Amino acid sequence: MTREASSERIDCPATAPAEPPVATRPPQLPADAEDRLRAVLSAGEVSVDAVRAVFPDPSLTVETTVADAGEAVAAVGAPAARDCVILVRRVDGTVDSVDFRRISLEPGEAGCSTSLYTNPPF
């Protein structure tokens, strides 16, 4: 059974909206995100609260863990911008950045997580 298409006239408003919509950028990590995170880890802090104190924006993700070898790992991310910083404080106190596959930040993947260091996807 087929139906014939029909049309109906729709009148547009006489005036345009007062304020046109403005595109916004998704929340991003601050330019000094790595320096902030490095300062927290260098001070010996590894708690979510300590990291959240320097990244108070609720749109940012914060995760910390201590790896089996005793290394402190912290991850801070801006999921909408697919931006992520992961640092590890080694047992000797040095703080290094962590390399990871950027595809892991895409929707449906691991996201910005300490597991990108402790249990990296293949």
C-alpha cells in the first residue's frame, strides 16, 4: 500500500531571534596542565583530591593509582576535546610523561585513564 505525499505550509516568525546561537568549544585542558600535574606528583601527592585541587573544572576527568611496582600514576583529561595528560612518578621520585595511542581517547575506547599506562590496550 502506498500513500501520496502531502505538504503543508508553515509560516516562519516575522522576526529573527534576538541572539543568534554561538558555537562553543568543548572544555579543554589548560595549556599548563602537564606542569600542574608534574608539580602535584613531584610533591609526593597521588590522591584524586590533590590532583582535583589544581584541576577544579568538573568537566575534566581525574584519575590516580599506584602501580604494582610502586609508581604513582595520574591522568587528567578533557573527554570532549580528546585531550589527556598522563604522568608517572617513579620510585626514585622522577616524574615522566606517558606515551599512549591517541586512538584510545576516541569514544568507545579506554579514554584518559591511568590504565593507558598500567594496562595499555594493544
